[in-house]
Amino acid sequence: MGEDEVTEYINDEILNKPDEFFSLSKLRKAAGVDRRLSLREIIEKIFGLIPKFKMKDDILEEEFIKFINIFKPTDPADIPAIKYYFKAYISNNRFRDIIENKRERLIELHTNPSFNMQHYKAVPNKWRNTIPDYIKDYVPLNQFMN
């Protein structure tokens, strides 16, 4: 039985049954992770295929490393600002909305507590569009939700 069959079986035969009353949301909550786990990850953990569930920041770091390996910023001094922008864009819905609607909403960065105008200005212009475009194309945002 492959992973897809196991996932299908658990969805069909175990989850949300009144006698057992297991649900994916209860399993996620019991895991104590700060992000949304997939059923596949839970199954991998059960079968010992992964040693532990990754926290949100672990996955953010992995995604950022992939990004850096592809785009290779030339000035190492830019990396902290790029990284903060990258992580904020992925993990903060309000910030993402501000950036996506920047003409109308960029002024809101002056009062945004998690990523403000000073942080935004520290990000070189080239990266302000490259990062959101990359994330939209290559990073599944739903895994970062709680």
C-alpha cells in the first residue's frame, strides 16, 4: 500500500467518524506545531519516516535557502533585509496584502508592527518584486497557516 492509498484510507475510514472522533484538526492540535500539518506529514511521522514535525521557521529557512540558491544575491549585506522581507511576506497575511496592493496601501507600513517602512526601504528595489513573484509561483502558503 503506497502513501496515497494510506492517506485515502485514513480519510475515508478513520477521520471524522463518530465512534473514534479523530479529525485532522484534532491531530494537528495534538501535535503542538505552529503551522498547518498535512495528513501526509502525520502519516510519515507515525511510520517513522520523519523524526519530528518541522516548525514554521524551519520551513521558512528551507524555503529561503532554496530562493538564495536560485537567485544568488551579489551583496551579502542585503541578505538580512531580503530574508526578513521573504519571511514576512510568507507568514503575514496583512503584510502580503499591503505589498500586493502597494499603490493603495504601502503607506500602512508606517504603522505596521511586524514589518515597517524602515524594513521595507532596507530591501533593495530588485528584490521587492522578485520575492513576491517567486513565492506566488513556488511556495505553498497554506502550510504556514495555523
